[in-house]
Amino acid sequence: MTQNSLQQITPPVEHPRKPPVRVKVQRTPPRYGRMYPPDGDRKQWWDALKSALGTASSSFVNASLLQLQAAARLPDGPLSEVTMNAALAMIEAAAPQNEIEGALAVQMACTHCAAMYVLSRVNGCTQRSVSAYSAAAAKLLRAYTLQVEALRRLRNGGAQHVRVEHIQINDQGRAVIGSVSVNQNREGE
């Protein structure tokens, strides 16, 4: 592909987004790492983490980082800084407004990390293993979809809206157009 054809495929960005909060990882044995800011400004970085997670609580940020580390750790290997930063970008994109939404966004990021890991294991497996990994991936991706739906319902109050696109009324048919309400206080009718 030429550079010109890539420009035709890529839609223009209408509202440039600010870069997501990032972490640097100093690996400490055996399983976890110490998080620190990539640019060295700890106070500003910590405030950006709080904002990304939708909280004012440092304890919530610490707990969330530990949960993300557990999900971003490569099996039998070190913590992946790339995966940590990708998870934080997902959480920030969800734009949680409080700790409940923040916890759900962390769950969504962890579920996504797990699903992608399971899918990466499918290649080069026996038929039996492929079936097991595929089933696990399907369950994780279904869980992720339910989490996205739960976030939507949490934000919108669970209200559903029906939009009617087409109405057909036959001859001798009757229709009411507009809002309809029933007065239940009417007696004897």
C-alpha cells in the first residue's frame, strides 16, 4: 500500500485526544513490579491516575494497580509494561466517573487482557487444546460484552428507548399519534 492509499482509509481525527496516563515498571521479584511515572513528576502522575480511574482515593488507585498488575503479568514471566499501559488506556477511554465505574473499567481491562492471552495460545495447539482455549476465550469475550453493557446501563439508568421507523395503517384502521397516558383516577368509567 502506498502512503496515499493509507490516508484514504484512515478517517480524519475530529477531536484529538490527550495521551493516556502511562506507567513505567521496575520489576521486583517474584511477581509484581513497582510503578513509577514515566516523566518523573510523581504528584501530577498520581493525580492523572486518580482522574483516569474516576476517584479521589489513593487506596482505590493502589488496589486497582495491583489488580492490573496481576492481569498484565505474563504467565510464568514478568509483568508486561506494554500490557499495563494498554489496560490503563482502556480504562481512561471508559472515562469512569466514580469508583463503581472505575472498578468496572478495571474489570473490563483485566477481562480483555485475559481473553487476548487465551486467544494467543490457540495457535499451535492440539485439537483438544484448541477447543478448550476457544471455549475459554468465548466465555471471556462474552463476559467483556456483558461488562460493557453493564457500564452502559449504569450510566443510562437502564432505560431503554424504542424508536419506531415505519408505521402502516390499513383501511378502517385507527391510530393515535403522540404521547398516550392513562388516567387511573377516573371512577365509574
